[in-house]
Amino acid sequence: MTTSPHDRRPTSAEQGPDALEGIVARVLAAVAGHGMTAISQVPSSGGPLVELGDEHMDPVAFTNLAAAVGARLFYFRRERFDPELFSDAGVPDGGAGPRLRALVAEASAHEGRVSAVEFAFQADGVLHLWRQEDSWCADLENRLDDELDGMAAEPTDGERRERARLSGSRVDQLVAGLLQLPEFRLAASQSRQRVVAYHAFPELVEAPNSWQVLEQAGTARQSAFDAAYEGWEDQLPVLAGELAQTASWQEATNQRTRFHRAQEFLQQRADGYPPARRLVDLLLDTPGLRPQRRR
């Protein structure tokens, strides 16, 4: 049986530093071969969504599936790496500091590099999405977690440990302080929450019970997030009307910009907590904001 060059999986030589760019190139070649039109952005679902990955099928097989069901438009997106997560703010001068600074430098070298790719097509009103994140990005995030865990570990010197231990009242003060920080409200992941906490309150780096602050602040942040957005899905028509009247929405000229404007609109009304993707998609699909389809 003859195999098309567009139907094969990448060889080990192709699975290198630019493996995702290679995947994009092969997929776009397959798209052109099928006569589909490639669009360099992925629409929000606003409805049923099927999420797939390499464990389900390879990306070219996904492209062939799009052609088989009659899709004319094929969407793709490259996700660029942002090293902001690896900010070295608050890193101490000694101990784990040099190791974390080395990790920060390594992460900074990847700025702008493609860290994930997405491909999508519409069929029968359902958005089919295929996504893959490169292993080097996940490796960096895992090593950041390990290093931050090491920074929070109890030191071997018992006297130093006890001097740095936070009292119950100080734990409460630090939790309250973190919840007031816009950066902490924006930090959805535990890794980012720790970076923000160490930057804002360097004493947490040495405190053996800093985990209490991080755990309590993370739980309180989630509760505040849930409370901030409670019942908002029932208010979507009202929110859509308010958003439609803003100058920033009226000036938006493409789908990506409209998504960001809706996200900012919701965040401003929720005390700085970023909205879930689902809520943004539902808002954009509300009559009055939903793009009119051509007949």
C-alpha cells in the first residue's frame, strides 16, 4: 500500500526543537491538498465542542477527517511561550535562589517560541479541536514547581526554622494581603500564585509553614472567584447589552479582539478575577453579540 507523504507520522528527527512548526507545515500542506482554506485563528466554541489530541489521532489524520466531512474552512493557531510565569521576583540571594534564577534564564530563552498548536474545523454545528503542547514547556513548568517546593521546604537548622515560623495571626494577615493583590487574583495556577506570594512577601521564602498561607489564600481566592461569578449565566443578555455599548467593543474588528474585549469586560466587573473560558464563549454567543452568518 502506498502512503502519502502527508499521511505519515513525524520521524524521530522531526521531533526536535521545532517539532510543532513541522506539524503545522505538514498539516497546512494537507489542507492545501484537500482544497480547504486555512485561517490562522481558532474560533471560540459557543456551543458543542469535541476536544482531541495525539492520543486520539495524529494531526494529519485530523485534517483528513475535516476534508472527509466536507469542511471548507480549517483553523489553526500557534501558541507562543510567555516566560512571565517564571519571573524571578522575590528570589532570595542564597539557597535556592541561584537555581531558580538559572531556570528563569532558561525559560526566557524560549520567549516567543511555539509552545502549543491548535487545529479546528466545524461540522454539523460542532467545533472539533485538536491541540498539542510541546514537552519542553511542560518540563519547564514541572521543574518550576519542584524548585518552588524546595524553596518552601523546612531548613535543617532548627533554630532558624523556628525564628522564621509564621504565627497564626501573621498567617491570617498574609492571606488577607494576598487576596487584595490584583496579581494574585489573576493567578489561576498554584505555580503562579506562589511566585506572586514570594514576590509580595519575601518572608514566605524562609518560613517553614508558608504552605499554610499559600493553601488558605488559594482556597479563599477560589471561593471569591466562585462568588464573583455566581449567577452570571442568567444575566448574559444584560451583560451583552452593556458590552455592546462600550467603545472598546464597537472598535473591535476581528474575533480575537472581541474575545479579549469580552474577557476584560467580565474581569472588570468581577473584582479583577479572570472569567472562565466557558462564560466568555457564552457571552459572545448571546444575541446582540453573536456574529451574523451570511446566507
